[in-house]
Amino acid sequence: MRLLVFVLLACVLTIEGAKFTPRILGTRRYGFNRFKNQNFVGREDPDKEVALVHVLFRHGHRTPADTYPNDPYVNETFHP
């Protein structure tokens, strides 16, 4: 019985501690929803600039067929 209580208490403390660990230690959790609750629209910082952008797109029938209107690179190919 004591072992069961100890295990349950350890699980509760671990779960509760995990909620506060990233903020206290300043670490980040990396996952698919890392920026889920942050809104970057309209945020500008004049001291920062984009250094690198990776663009990934799907191939096959889900690939965009056309570019956006007034695309200056409409005649370019994606081949190296």
C-alpha cells in the first residue's frame, strides 16, 4: 500500500512539476505545436532580420499548381 501511494505521489509531482519546468529553467519544449499560442502577425523588430528560410512543399497532386498573382519569378524552375 505504501508503495502504491509513493508511486501515485511521484506521478502527480512529476506531472505538476513538468508544467512549470520550462518557465523556471528557461528551457524550451520542442515539438510540433511549439508556436501554437504565439501570434507573430504585426510584430516587427528593427534590430532583427531573416537570415535563413527553408521552404518545404509536398509533391504530387497536393502541390500548388500556380503561383501567386504578380509573381516576379513565374518563369523560374525549381531545378538546381
